[in-house]
Amino acid sequence: MNSSEVYPVNSPKLVPSFVCFVDILGFTQLCKEALKSGNGDIFLNRIRFALNQAYERVREKSKGWEGNDRFSIKIFTDNAVVGYPLPNFEIDYGEGELGHIFSTFSEFQIGLAMEGFLVRGGIAYGTHYMDDDIVFGDALLEAIAQDKAGGPPRISLTPSAVEALQHHIGFYGKSGWSPHYQDLLEDYDGTIFLNYLEHAFVAFPEGGIPLDVFADHEDTIVTGLEKYKGVPDIRAKYEWAARYHNFICREFPEKNPVPTGPDADEVHSVAALQAQKLLEYKIDIESLAASPSRIKLKPISPGDTTKEGVSGDAT
């Protein structure tokens, strides 16, 4: 007996999708600490405010031009799953959809970091189904596995998402020519992860830089470094966040020096001066571990069906 004889014609079907699974770093431990100290209500209100704000931004991002949802969302306290269907994957490999995920979760991470919470998660490509009661598919399993593998507070791409990304880069020829060069970074272990602080520069130079993002981000990390200085496994995650924070606070001023020529544009000069202020937000931390770097993914050119190594192209 085949499935059409058992299930109705409009029965659920798995569809090609990008799936992003995220949760708050150390949420269970934070809950235990709050309850043990008698601050359960205080923590409840704090987390409720932070998550309400963060999830509202995700819901707003899900709205399409004609009122239809561009992607589906499933939320359970600190866990969120986004399933983004890809109707034209064989043509564009979901480039627009993946870029929208990057934008959505950059805002998500920044918002929570400013409230004192760091985020970890995974982005995968595969088959997926989601409704009010069920979330199912291999992309979900891969994204969850990426998150549950532990590690630093980063939203990283699984191998399936990286391969799709290589196709996107292939449209441009090399990593440095693609928009993903700003959206993503490559960790010392080769992991590709979301460069969420880049979202703070979307209005630069005309709109300046919201320096409160970096002040609050610094405060969240420094607080964690101090709180967990006697817990090496957890402190290591905050040390990673500090290295990432410092990379951005160092690189952006380097790329936007203050112009000195007599014909320098006034708007750009003012913006460049503000960019130099990011150096004031660097975190004082000694570490032998490597900082992240810009991505060096090997592009897969249109029409190329071979699967070669991940790294290798010059930026």
C-alpha cells in the first residue's frame, strides 16, 4: 500500500529549507542560580523582557511583502527554530533566504547580548516540515546537533549550509567579492559563523555607529569573565566572545581610518572618527588562542557539480 492510499492528498510534505536552531548559552545554569539565590522572579522578568524583544524582531522579519510569512517560527522559552522554505533552490541555492537568516539572527544576537545573554546555534540545509504541533526533518536534526556539540557562543553553519554558501560565493567568483564576506567569519577551527556585530554598521557612514551596542556587548562579556573565572569550561566561552568582540573593535577602525587629505568628505571624516572610538571598547584579556578571520571559502562555480575542499580561495 503506498502513502497516497493512506494519507490525504494535502498531507504534510518535507520541503527543501534552511533551518536555524538557537538557544541561550547556559540558560539552565542561569535558571538554577536564580532559583537557588531566591531571585527567581527577578530573573523571570529579566528573561521575559529580553526574549519578548528578541522574538518580536524575528517575527517582524518573517513578514513578507504581501502579508504571507516568509519563514516559520517555533519557540519554547530559550529555544527557537526557524524553517525557511526554498522554492528555487536548484536555481539560486537559497542565497536570498540565507542572507535574510543572517540579518534576522544578527539582530537577534545583538538584542540578547545587550540584555546580558549570549546565543549559540546552528544553520543547516535539508528537508524540513513545520506546523503548529510538529517540527521534523534532517535539516532540523543537523542544526540541533551543531548547537548541542557545545563550544563558544556562535551561530555556525553546518556542512550542508556551507556547501550552499559555496554556491552563493560562486556567483561572485571569490569570497571577498560576495556579501557574505561581511556577514560571516571563519573561526580558528575552520567553522563558519555569523558575524552578528557587523549588523551594527548597517547605517555607516551616514548613520554612524550605535556605540551602545559595543558598550553593552563589552559589559556582558566582562561580567561573564568575572563571574566564571573559577569555572574554566564556561569562562572559555566568554574568552572566545571577548576575542570576537576585540576582532571587530580592532578591524573596523583599521578599515576606516580618519582621512587627512584637504578634500576629505566631511560625513566620512566624522564617521571615521566615531569608528576609532571602537578601540575604547576592547576587552583586556590575555589569550594564546587565535582570533577569528574573514572567510576563505572555495567557491563552487555555477554548473560545477563536483565537491572540493572547503577552503582555498583568495579573498
